[in-house]
Amino acid sequence: MLLQMDRLFLSNRLLPEMKFHAARARAIFTLRRLYQIFGIEEQGEMRINLRLTHQQFADIIGTLRETATLVLKDLQEQKIIEIQHQQLTVLDLSYLLE
């Protein structure tokens, strides 16, 4: 009985984290594909030549806008991407291509 309760507790604790990581993986995959399709080099910067709102990006990766915003914010804090005025710049292309 205790073992089942431990499993339930762990699954309830890990599910939100797994959802975040799954969303992050989908976001990275999507950013990679968007770069492959819409990527341009402009003034020495690698940009995705497609303007998307957080809601549109969330719809593409199949998650809530809030989750997409958290993932994008995390990627910005890690200096992988930069977003200004719905314009996405790839700062670390090697990370997206891994």
C-alpha cells in the first residue's frame, strides 16, 4: 500500500515537470524547423523571418500560451534565442541543431 502511495506521489510531482520538458522539446524542435524554413542571416544575426505571437507559437507546439511563454523565457535566459517585437533571433544555433 505504501509503495502505491509513493508512486502516486512521485507521479503527481513529476507530471508537471515532464509536461514542461515535453513542451520544451517540442519548442526546440519547432524552432529548429522554423529556422530551417524561414531562417535568414541579416546583419550578422540569424533570424527566423516569421513573426509569431506567443499564442501562435503555443498553438504550433500544442500547449497553453502560458507554458509556451515560460519555455521561450527560459530559452532567452539561457541565451539560446532572443525575442524583440515578435522577431526571433537565434543566438545559439548549435543548441537548436543538437
